[in-house]
Amino acid sequence: MNLFLWYPKCSTCKKAYQTLLDQNIKVECRDIKENNPTKEELQQWWEKSGVELKKFFNTSGLIYKELNLKEKLPTMTTDEQLKLLASNGMLVKRPILITENKVIIGYKDYQKMEG
């Protein structure tokens, strides 16, 4: 089963979810604020994604800005970054779609996705 991490009040997340439904792609939804990812999950998804860890941060979020993470992230270790992401789901970029073969971070045009 595909896992879809989202914030249900987010219009972009809703749009991404509807796109998946329109393509008959079955997903298990998980509210990223109510049930934030663990450090272990984030590490697995990050390794599977092939992107830099910074892409997992919600850089437009209030918490990111309040913690001044733009300045702090470059000096943090990978372990510190993963722990920070796991501490608050609102720090994590959303939506995230985890399939058997890939991890898609943020809303992209999910056209041509395979069910």
C-alpha cells in the first residue's frame, strides 16, 4: 500500500490527494501533524528518495522560520536534522507519497503515476 503523508487542512495536499484518487491510486493517508514521522521512517524515506535531506524540510513553514533553520541546517549533522524533523510534523515538507519504488516530496503533478 502507498503511504500518503499530508496535512488535511492544506489546499496543496488536498489537490495532490484528489489527483491520486482521480488516477485510482490507492493510498493510506496519515496526518503529518497528528502522527508525525519517526526518525527511523524519515531516514528510510530520505535514503530511498535520493534527494538531499534539506528537501524534507517545510522551508515556508512558521516553525522553520522561528527556529532560524535556514542558518542552522548547514551546520547540523544528518542525525540532528532527522531528530528535528521527527520532533514536529509541521517541520516536514508535505505532502509526501511513499510507494514501493519511490518517495515524492511536495506536490508534483502526479500525472503518469502508476497504481
